[in-house]
Amino acid sequence: MSVKIARETIRRCTNATNTPGHEHQAAVIFSGDGSTSAVNKVRNVFRLGDEAYWTRKSIADTQASKSHLDVLESQLILHQHRPLKLGTFSAGSNLTGVLNDTVAISELLHKYNAFAFFDYAGVGPYTTIDMNPAPSSNQIRNLAYKDGVFISTHKFLGGPGASGVLVARFEIFDWTEKHSGTNRNDYVPAAPGGGTVDMVIQGKHKYTNNVLAREEAGTPNILATIRTGLVFRLQEIMDPAWILQKEYKLARNILGRLTAPGMEKSIHILGASERDRVAVFSLTIAVPRMLSRDKERPLQIHYTLLSTLMNDFFGIEMRGGCMCAGPYASQLLKFDADKEAAFWRLLMGYDKDPNSDNNRPCTNIHQMDLHSKSLKPGFVRFSFSYFAKDKDVEFVVQSLEWMAQFGYLLIPLYKLDARTGEWTIREAVRKAVLSGIPSKRMTTGQRKHCIPVAIHCIYGLQKLFQEQSKSRRQQSIPPISQPLDLNLKGYPDSGQENSRSQIFFAPHQAPRDPSNTAPRRPENSESSIALHNDLEHDNLLRVPNMLHNVSSSDVSSIISSTSEYTVDLNQRRMGSTAISLPSSPSATTIHTPNSTSNILKKSGLFLTSFLTSPKDQRLLDDALKELSMDSLRAEINAVECSELAKELRWFVSPLDVALLYTQELANPSQTSPFPHMN
């Protein structure tokens, strides 16, 4: 009974006719886990071979749907002599959310006695699914009906675990039987199995004439079927017409934000923005300051990495790839025939010589592994359902806006596997970078902490690259034979004015000045000076809490003036406040509050280096090893394994960003690429 109720609910929600003998009587068939099973069901019903099933002709993407219909009609006229003509179209793009005019397409197909099928896998949750809509004009005969629809119910609200659905007119099964060359009892169902026969004796059998029994062979997935009915009932309660209008509004608002002036250089939304579309978006993010090898186009954040960054830093799930729509994706990415062919040669492993593929020992490409998977073009896709709250939509949009501006600076946190195309976190770098972030920000899960944590990671990477540069400098500078006598005064109060540079004693001399044994505590103290959870938190040494108005140049000066020395926690634990210094002349002085304390007050950056214990030394060494220029260069060399690969690389590599960090540290540009500390 529950399966029957689910079937009736879906029939009602899709406006499918159930009147026996009616020319548009339709069957609701539960099939597999999504629309793919439903499509394959129709393929098997019509006994389509591989070549007939997969051969396709495409129409160039345009703003006007009229031109598409003209091309379709020309093809129908060209093939009108064929006994079987099937037209199968997406009801709406799963890449762009742009809806097709299913009524106009159906009327045109039926005008030439072709079947009209529509795939609602991409837009089914957001629009109406009507098997018998009103015609576009007053006609003697209504030709707007659909012969079948394919539905992926798992994409609906509450749909995970639901069944795929095929709603199809009985006529398609009748047509197949009439043209099979046999009578009904000899005709084998598309998927024979339990329940498809009425009678079997020795050497003889009779298949059932019940379409549902013939096409739903075997044990039904009752739980999935019940869930499918409930999902459609929920959509019916919400009213598909209201859902569609809500989706239109969402799409307009989001497009307005992501295509606003200033964003167009970084964010590229795929698809026409002027046509009706639901809130399904595909996009790429470019980095204008980094260009391709031919200097003609900006490099992008790799779509797999972009989806990873959005997940890791903002908890937002996006899908990266081409979404089962390769030819259409190539159009949207503005690939011409030459570029498509070049990517094909690269991914098939062919040389640039177009005849070289004939000399390969394995000529069956379907048995080959894809080469250079990381270079396969793509984008990220995300969508908003009608129940999305305004604050949730705003959070996603703000996260994308920030990622478009600064996201590429996080790329060195990740390592690319050129063979698989996967990006994974560099564990040692992650631990070193996160060691300086207050644990509260990492554990609360509050959205307000997402961007600050990302910015901390950027400045943590900057610090690592500075340590790397310092290490290279120290290797080229001879050690100083005599220790530097420097005296550390206590931290001054935040309001203290002092224009002199403070001189520090060396560790063995610091106890001679009693005033140095008890450094004063700033009035506004928030963040501990400890850089790792395994370190003791010194209650005497704290830095002021950060405010919002620090500039990136100020941050650079802070890092520059503080990274050359380390606080010796072991000395402080024994009552000494000495600072042990590396043997570098550039580390002999540090500015006092008049020049830097105000910046420190705003930034809250830690005054220590990464080195505070042997464990932290090992952590730093491991992080610097992962970020060494040799390692980063080896990674990109694995990607650019041929001249064609070098020519076609379209994404920013960790090496590209590492070079930017080191260049900015050595010669800061007038317009800093780094975000302000919040």
C-alpha cells in the first residue's frame, strides 16, 4: 500500500494521466538511485545500441532560444523519414541553472512525430515537472505533452536515499513492442527478472502484459520508494510555482553580487545571466596578477583546490569538475576547437604531433588511464535551495568574495598530486601555521572566525617564508665571534611615549638589572605569547588584543622587526627575561613603543619565532622542508611533464605563490597583495 501511495503522489505531482486507455496515460517507474537509471531504462526499452545511444549533435550556446529551435527543426526535417526519432533534452542546465522551454521543444518534436524526453536531474528540485502542460497557443491538438521525464529525487529537499524515477507514457512501450518484429509474448522486457512473467512451464513462458511489473523486475527498494513519495509530497505542499519564483529571486541577487564592478576580473560565472535561471551556479576564480605562459590569460585557482578551500576554511561544500557536461562546459569556458584538441592530446597522453596516436601500442583509449589529470579543465558548482536563509546566502557570497581576492595566498598550504589531480594538506605546514592561532577561534565553529583564521594562516605562511629567507641569509653570513650584549626592558604600558631604541643584554648579563626580572604587563592583554599548545603559557608576557585598522605594510614591518629573535622560554621559566638572538647583525635592535607598539597593539601578532623548544624546532624544520623551493619546483615539474603541459597549464601552483611571498618580503610592492588583519 505504501508503494502504491508513493506512486500516486508522484503521478499527481507530475500531472501524469492515469486514465486507462487515454492516449497520454503514463507509468511511474522507480528505477535505481537517480536519473541515470531512468535514462538507461528508456535506452533498453528502445533497444538502442551504443553508437545510436551516444552519438549527439550540439548547438552553440546563445542568449536566444529561438535560434536553438530553428536548428532543431532543421534536424527534424532532415531525418523525418526515420521510423524512430527521439529528442532528449535537459529541462535545465545542471551547470548554469538556465531553464529550457520544454513546451516549445515538445511541440516542435511532436510536430514531426518525434518523442520528447526531458532530464530533470539538475533543476527538478527547483521547478515544476508537468507531463501535460498547457500549450503555447490555442491549437486544435495539444502537442505540449511530454513522453517521459527522468528525475533524480535524491537532489530534492529530504531526498538522499530516495529512488530515481521514470515517468513515461505507455505509448513508448507499445511502440517498441509493435516494432520489435515479434508478438508480445515473445518480447523480452528491458530488464528480465522476478515478477516479469505470468506463467512458466517446461520449455515455455509468458511475460506479463503489466508495464510496471515488466519494468520493475526483482525486489523493490521499498524504503527508497516511500521516501520518494514523501519528497514529492513535501514539494507539493511548498508549491513548485512559489519555489520557482523564490529561485529566480535568489539567482538575480547572487548574480548581482558576484558580477558587481570589481569582481569581474576574478570571478567568472558560467552561462547567460539574462535568461531565466534557478540558483545553480558554476564559476571559476582567476588570479589577475598571475598569468599563463603565453601571458594572454590569468591563471585560476584549481577547481579541486577551490572546493577544498571553501570546505576547510568556511565549511561550504562545492563540487569541482565538469559535471557530466564536457562539450557544454568547453563552450562556457570559451575553448575553441584547437584548444579542445590540445587538451584531448594532452589528457590522452599523445604528443603534439597529431599522427602520433596511431603509433601507440594501446589503441583502445577506454583501456588507458587519463594522463595529466590535474590539467583537466573544470570549475566549481554550488546551488541554493528555496529554504536557504538570507544569512546563509550572505555568508556563502561573502566567502566567495574573500576567496576571489585573497584565496590564492593559501595555495602553499596544499600539495598537488599531478597523477591524480588531488590536493592534500601539508601536515607540517598546517601545524606550524595553526600554532599561532588562538585555540578559541579554531574550536567555536562560529562563522565570524572563518576569515580571521584564514588571514592568520596567510600571515603564518608569510612568517614561514621569512624564516626560509632568513635561513638562506644566515648560511651566507659568517657567524659573529662575540655575543651581542643586549638588555631587555619590560614591555611598556600601551600609553607610554618613548622615541629611543631599546638595547637588550645578552642572556648571561640580563640578571644584572633587577628591573628586567619582572616585565610589566600591558593593560589590554588577550593573546598568549605561546605559539603551540604544548608550550607553557607565560602569564607575564602577553601582547595586546588586535583591532581592525592595521595595514598590510604595518604587518610586514612587524614581521620584519620581530622574526629575527626568539624568546627563550626556558630562561623565563627560571626567572630570566633574556632574549637569545641569532648570530645576524640585522637582529641587534628592535624599535620601542613610539614606532612599533601601536602597530603591535592593532595586530596582536606574536613576538616569538617558531622556535621555542626542540619539538617546535622539528616542526619548523619539517614545515620549511615541505615549503622548500626545490620541493615546490618538483611538484610543478611533475605537472608540466611536457611542452604541451607547460603551454596548457591554467591554474596557479604553490610555487607561483611561494615566489610571490618571497618577492614581497624582499621588495614590497606599493599595493600589498596581503589582506588586513581583522
